[in-house]
Amino acid sequence: MLRMSQYYYKLSDECHSMTAEQLDGLYRLLCSGKKEASDLILRLEPERIHTIVPGILILRHVFHLFGGGTACCRQIRRSGRLSMSKNTQKQYRYTQNRELSWLRFNRRVLEEAADPRVPILERLRFVAIFTGNLDEFFMVRVGSLFDLARMVPDDTDNKTGWTPDGQLQHVYRAIPGLLAMKQQIYTAVMAELERSGVRDILPEKSGTDDMKRINRFFKSELLPILSPILIGPNHPVPHLVNKHLYAAALLESKKGHKAVGIVPVPDNAPPYLLLSDKKRFVRTENILLHRLPVLFDAYEVRESCILTVTRNADISFDDEKFEDNEEDFRRQMKKLLKKRDHLAVVRLELSASVSAEFQKNAVVTHSCGALSDIYRQLPAQYALCVRAYR
């Protein structure tokens, strides 16, 4: 479009703007059906002969929508953004932020899980899809906002005028309502499944026979592959893997010394243990949580929870920095993927509320970084749904 304006109005190639009058004149020419219009398109933009007219219609509508119809000072820049003065800020009400729009879309996914006409297992699947979508939203969308907030904190969104930090604050305000809605729907779905005998059982609430089965499972299948980690003044904080479940506990020795113990849920462990009726089940992370006093027998477990972190996964690469061959591309991507595993944490999820003392410990401090929000949902509870979906 800019090339056509330069050619038609005989402007310099260095002119990277278009006035309202020039846009309207170009619009009238292209919509006139004259041979001059078709010759102009074929000379400059032949590959767009079928899309140039719809494109200029959309561009002209957006241009006038943002107050560009009366003055020459309104310009369309090569970057694709509209340069708007302060008196046109009210026009932002016609557009919406991309991140909040995506959250509204994911809310509609969750609403499918609330529809009683949908089969019950399909409703559970929609909860899982919502959860997976939200994980990716934090890894990519929120991760990119974190990067922008550090690199270009004054950059503004061209649809709302918000800075990256402002967008993050709006996202943080929108998320708790979605999590509460998911909790309510998941509880209703599980209550419906209980009518068929499918129940999520806590180890401490299981019967004698079930507890014997849980003990055998723990000793024979879990204990040999567990790697308990004790964190204290002389023990560094381990790297927490993205979206991996950890059983964590605040410990106190007989002498009153405080420490933190964490146990990663093994990747090769089954996500749950079916009980004798093949309908009730106990989640593996809850078994670990119940057995933390055994794993850290030299300490008293003051409080415990399941935690998981979500890391920034927004990576990019410059394909001009390496040669155009398959081996270089593979090598570069391997480096980027390794780097992605150690990017900043953008979300911390806890299965229960914890004390201020627990929040100040090394694990939580290391995980949160500069985060101001800790989402106290039940990540382990939904992990079962996500695993089933994936």
C-alpha cells in the first residue's frame, strides 16, 4: 500500500507515511474500476490483485475509526501501528487487549465443562484442555510480557495503550476468577463421577485394606525411585523443572533448626493407584505427601503441600546467525531448548495455603523470584486431568 502511495503521488522512497487525504484518494481510485487502477496494481502489487481492494477498505475503516479522517498529521507508519495523539485515547474502547481476549476464549472452553448436557468424561476433558491452555498461556504469553517489561518497560500495546507491566497486572486480576470457576466445575464433575463409584481418595481417609495396598505400592514401586532433597543453609536450592510436581515440607529438628524438604514426583511413577474396586484411586503425589514424615524421619513435618512452577518458554532465534544447513539448525535449536529449561519462573502453584514462614523459605523464594502472586489452586488435582488429556 505504501509503495502504491509513493508511486501514485510521486513521493520520495524515504516517505514512510500516508495522510488521510492520500489514503482516501487511493481508495477512490482503486474502487473506481478504471484501467488506471488495474495498471497500478499490476505494476506494483500484482500478487495482491485479489486482496488489495479489501485491504484498503479495512485500512481506511481502521484509519477513520482512530480519528484519522480529518487531519494530515494522522500517519500510517511502516511498523504497522497508528500514531495517535492523546485526544484519541478514548478510541481504545473499540479494541481489546490480546491477552485478555485469549483468557475470555479459554473461559468459553471451561464453560463447555459446566454444560450438564455434555457427557461427564467429556466435561472432565474440557477441564483438562482449559488447564493445558492456561499453562501454555503463562509459558508463552505471560513469559513474553515478562521479557518486554524488562527490556522495553515503556512500550505500549497499540490496542489498549497499556505497558507490559500494566498488561501483567490486568492478567493477574483476571486469573483468580477463572481458577475459582475451574475449582467449582471440577468439584461438580467429581461429585457426578462419585455416583458411579469413581472417587479420589486421600491416603489418611482410606480404610485398613486400602492402606495396606497403599503401603505396598509405596514400598515396592515408589520408595526405590524417590530422591528426597533437604534444603538448608549449607544445601543449595535445586533446579525446579517446568510443570513438574514436588511434595514440599517445612521441617524442624529436635534442636529447633528449620529446613525444607522436597521430593520430586518421579516421571516413571504411575500418576495414581487404583484401589481394590478399580474405581476409587489415590494420586501418587498425595501418597508422597502422606509419607513425608517417613522420608524425613529425623525431622518433624510442620506443614506440607504440593507445588509446581511454570517457566517462561518464549524463545526466539535469529536464523541469520548460522548457515542454512540442517546440522547448524539442529545444533542451534538444541541450545535454545536447553536454555528454555532454565528461563525465569512466571507462576508458582501451591496445593494449599502455607504460612508466611514457609513462603520465606529458599524453595518458594527461589521459585517466585519477582512474582507478586502465588496461585493457591490444586495443581496436583488437575494434573490427573492433564495427563489423561495428553
